[in-house]
Amino acid sequence: MDDTTAVRQRRADDGKRVLVIDIGGTSVKLLATGEPERRRFPSGRKMTPGMMVKKTIKLVSDWTYSVISIGYPGPVLHGKPVSEPYNLGPGWVGFDFAGAFGHPVKLVNDAAMQALGSYKGGKMLFLGLGTGLGTAMIVDGIIEPMELGHLPYKKGTYEDYLGRAGLERVGKKRWRHNVEEVVARLMAALEPDDVVIGGGNVKKLKHLPPGCRAGSNNNAFLGGFRLWDAPRPTARAGVAALTPQRRSKG
């Protein structure tokens, strides 16, 4: 059984069919309850939310789903983006996702969604090595998205050195050293019970830093399914159910 199949089988038990949308700086990845394989399409700096919705609906036209989970690459408050994503086009703040899709939507920071899919209990720190640096903590089931990547480090920020641009600028050897140093600093400051390093670039590490385990991008889908599981204390994660607004007649 591959990772995608395992994730697909871990879904909400109340009969909801969930479409999970994981939005990244280079691609948008999709998976729905009961489907055998994920699908994807390119994103990039010109992609607006309207374009994302249109491409998603077209690509999953043969899938059946009743609710949607969205992992958003930026800060989220009360289930809504509070700032525009650095690696995508404009128009995300204030966009009516539920209305555009015509289905109830739960939107959460993308790192928080992957963290939720990686969580096994206790106090967990999640670091996502991708286009940027996604960070989140879960403490006794409560999700806390964080923006640790914007903290100052050397001549820039953690994200400047651990994100894709930092990898390309300094090369793998130096980048790996920076990852180990930053992880050690965060572990010392936050004292987590568990540390998960995920994101697409985790595979570029020769060895995981001490005390860490590797995550999987497929955990973002599991996290998206878990958002619709039995109620859990996720208010601090900025998760809110958004239902399509009814249009008044006349």
C-alpha cells in the first residue's frame, strides 16, 4: 500500500466526502475521499484564487465531494487569509472560497494542515521545507500556526536560508548545515516532545537532525481529512467552517 492509498483510507467517519486542496508556491495538489491518486496543476506568481478555483473544478469534475479543506500558504485567522501569499498572485484576502466552490470550506495554513496529518500526540513542532519555511505547533490537539520563518537569522530570516531560494543560493551542503542549526535553536527554545520535518525538500537532507522524524507531503491530505473529523479544539488554528452564502432573490 503506498502513502497516498493509506492517506485516502484515513478520512472523516461521518460520511462526508472531502476534497483536500494543498496550495503551494509551485503547484496545487488535490485528493478526495475514496480516490486512488492525487492530482495537481502548476501554480506560480500569477495564480489568483479565481484561477485556482476554476482549474480545480475542471480537474476534479469526475470526483464526488461534499466539503472542502484548503491548505493556504500564508497566515490564516478565523478560517480566512489575512495576508496575500508571497509566491502567488493577488486577490486571496477577502475571497469567498465557499461561494466560489459552492460547498462548505475549511481553510487553514498549509503548514498547520500538514502538521495535523503528522500529529501523534503531545507537543509537536512541525517544520516544512519547501518554497518557503512553514511552521506550526500542536499542543495536546490544539493547532497553533506560527510564522517562525520570518524571525531574523544571519543576514535575513530563517526562511531566507531554509527555503528554496536559500538552498539554490548556498548549495546543499551549506543549506543542510543551516537546517541543523535552525532546528537545534527552535528545539531549545520551544522544547517540543516531537519534531516533524516535512515539505518537499526534506528528501534533500542526508540525515535528519537529532530528535526529528521525517514527514510526508501526503500528510497534508490526511490533515485535510482530519479537519472534518469529530470536533476538536482547533480554534487557535484559525479554522472555521465557511458555508456558501445564499443569494437573495431580486
